[in-house]
Amino acid sequence: MTTNWPHQDLAKERIRDARARGIKSVIAAAPCGAGKSRVMQQLTEEERSVGGSVRIYLHRTMLKEQLSESFTRAGLDHGIMAAGHEYDESKPIQICMTDSVF
């Protein structure tokens, strides 16, 4: 397993802290190449390990496809809430396109 960069671990720590304080929705931003997909995958795995569900909202088709492929490679069964995809509400992990949801 590859070691995270310090900023990835810091992001995870801050997101966990926000969730522990009762914040249910968290927005995290970072530049291209910062490893956001890796952080999302690790946090999703943690949330699923305690029975939680995850919704990740994206605004670009390319990002949806990239994250879906990453989750598939990691063995994270997920649904996609977007035009052109059949919605499967039984999946506790959903990758959502903002245009399709809001």
C-alpha cells in the first residue's frame, strides 16, 4: 500500500473532525493531482466499515467516470446518480452528478 502524502492525511483528519462535530455534509477542495480520489476512497471505505452510506457529488462527467473507475478497481460497489445511468437506490455508495440531483 502506498503511503499518503501529509496533506491527504490532514484532509482526512479535518473531514473526520467535522463529522465528529455533527457536520453531515463536507466539501473538500484541492488542486489537480493532489490525490482527492484517494482520500475519497479511503474515507468511503472507513464509512462503509461502520455501516454508513456515502454520497459524493461531482460537477464534471470526466470526474464521475474517473472516480467510478477508481472505486471499481478498489472493489467498492457503487451506484451512479446521473443521466444515462440506471439508479440503484440499494447501493450505499453513490457517485452523484450535481446536474442530475439538484
